Amino acid sequence: MHHLENLLSFLSEINKHLFLASEDALTRKEFKRKGITHVVSVIQSKVTVADSIKHLHIPLADSPKENIRCHFEKVLAFIDEAIAQGGKVLVHCEKGMSRSASFVIARLVLRALILFFIINTKPLLR
């Protein structure tokens, strides 16, 4: 079982400003090494981060019945504001596989749609 736990403990760099992780990967050493300035916790239990880290906690259960859609606007605004300020954002849940990944994917898709819209409506910007 210990080997499985190691496989599920990870911190992945999605791009230079956005990271995805499991709860077990939340260490001060990793935060410093990656330059993490903001954390989004989408996990039911309370998470403690260093005072220097800006933190958004969305208490969500790991359940298919949990409605995460009502939280997208708040989470994406937090991520966008952090990145606009030059920050690096880590999004995590317990295993880093469902809830946190959903928010990271939503942010990536939204950015891609905005870029697609701009390119297709403003041909001079190509």
C-alpha cells in the first residue's frame, strides 16, 4: 500500500504559473522550490498553509453528488488574479485527480476558448 501512496503523492507543473497536486505533496520545501504563492484547496478538511501563501479553501467532498460548478467562477477568478500578479498557483484536493483537476482543466479550456475567440474575431492579431 505504501507504494500506491507514493504514486498518488505528486506535484505536477501544468505551465509556469499553474500546478496540480495531491494533498500529500504540500510541503514547504516544494512550495519554495516551485515558487508557489497561491493555493486553492478543494478538499473538505481544513488545510493550513504558510502565512505568506494566499489561500482559497473550497470545502468539497470527494463525491459524484458534490456540485462543483457553483465554485468555478470564484476559483477561476482567484487563479486569474494570482497569475496576473505574477504568482504561481497550486490547486489540490486529496489525491489531485478529480476535484482539483476539474478546476485546472476548466481554467485551461477557458483560456483556450478566449484565445480562439480573439484570433477568430481579430484577424490583425494573428
